[in-house]
Amino acid sequence: MAKSIAFIGVPSRDIVYYIGRLLRICGQEVLIVTYQEGEEKEYQPSYYMGLDWLTCSKEWLQVHEEILGEYSYALYELEVSEVALYNDTYIMFDYIVGITNLYKKVMEQIAQAILGYNRKCNLIVRDICSKRLDSNYFMRNYPDCKELCTVSEIWLDSFDSYYKQCLELEEVKNFIRMSDDMIGTLSCILRGLQTFTDKEIKEAIKQLKKGVVEC
């Protein structure tokens, strides 16, 4: 059965994609899962930009979980509201990555998810800022999360450039321009999986920046 990694919070698509690509570079088979409720039907993974993507209902995947046996890792994209909707969601994951900005409502939702999960996890603080704020702002507000979280930060010049990058991830120029914050965050997540050596992680990121898809 695939090891499961939940990415809770938005924006997360670029991080999920980068981690999926890095895992592929390291020789792993990867499936990215997005939950979408609706009428029951037969879902199939679609191949896009070097990865398998599956959009399906949670109930369908529970019935057809054998599909996960074909992969080494399953990466789940979840909004915070979906964690509340499926109150047992966070129990099923092997590893969790929380993604928050510094708005109080968002921080509170992410903190609740982290405390509900109640295991070691990775917290990413990403936001726009004119001066570099400290992610300790989150920890000061939610001190109970401190012992559970490894924290990394991604500071953006503007959300416009972020969304533009999301639409053009397949263009090599975006990998080449990958920020030090993003590289540090990706490295932190891979180290948290306790599967790959620092040398393997460094080499995988080097390959990612070259735009490598197939491995």
C-alpha cells in the first residue's frame, strides 16, 4: 500500500507537484489525489506533466483502495474544510504537511488540523510580506503545536506571480528560478519522510531544476 502524505491548506498545488516530481526522480511511483464529491462513477488516474493525478470521492477511493497498491506514495490535496468534513481524515495519513498564511482564521483552522492529527508534521508558512515576518507568530498564537511541527517559510512577492507559476509549472524557466525558500521547504518535507539521504535529496532537487520529468 502506498505511503500517504496529506497537504492541508492552500495554496498547495505547486508544493504537491514539486514533491511528486522529486519522489519520481528518487525512483518512486506517485499518485496525486484530490477529493471531489459527486455522483458515483468509475474514476481513473490521468497522466499529466510526468505524474498520475486522480480526482474522486473519498467513498470511491475507500472501496477501490487497491489502486493505491500500484504506487509507492499517494499525495493528497486537502482544503482545511475537507478535514472538518471528513472528521477521520487525518488519522489515515502517514505524514502531514500543513500550509498556512498569517491570517488568524486560517491559522486557527490549520492549528486545529495539526492538533487533531497529533503527530510530528511539517508546517509551511507562506504569505506576501513587505518585511520578513517570523513564523513564530503562528507558534505564539498556538503554542501547543510547537512540539509537533517542523516549520519552514515561503515568502512571496505577490500572489500574481505565484498563480502564474502554477499555470506554467511545466516550463523549465520556473524550476531554474525556484526560490531558496521553496528549495528549503521541499528539502524539509523529504527529510521528514525519513526515507532519503541528504545527498539523494540534493541531487533530486538539482534534477528537478533541470525540468526532468521521466526517471
